[in-house]
Amino acid sequence: MPVLLQVLAIVQRSSAATDDTYSHRMGLTALAAVVPAWLAAGKGLQELWACVVGALPGLPAHRRLSLLAALLQVRVLLAALEFMM
């Protein structure tokens, strides 16, 4: 899992440096892929939120809200799937 977070950090730094729509979407997609693996590894949501919030200062201000919204959206979808099972 730490390797996945390092990859995600690199993708986010790259998208912050280029600040284009494609790179931003790639960062959000990477985050969406990491969340289920993170939870499956038995890690808590608080730890994940702490990692994401800790990375926010390195992102452009106009990209921060969408990153947090994507994290919330993934978590809500996972909760809905758990509920349906």
C-alpha cells in the first residue's frame, strides 16, 4: 500500500505541475483506484483522509475541492455496495 500512495503522490504532483484537465482526471482516477485497496488492506478512512488532506497544500487551490469530493464519492459508492450485499 505505501507504494501505491507514493505513485498517487507522484501523479498528483505531476498534475499540480502541469495543471491540465487530463492530468487532474488521472489523479482522481488513481485516487479512486487506491481507496478500495486501502480499505481491503484493513486501513482506516481516518488515516486515508489524513494522507489526502496532508497532500492538499501541494495542489493548486482550485483543484483541492474536487480531490476531496472524489474521495467522498468513492467512499459513498463503496458504502452503497456494502449495503446492497
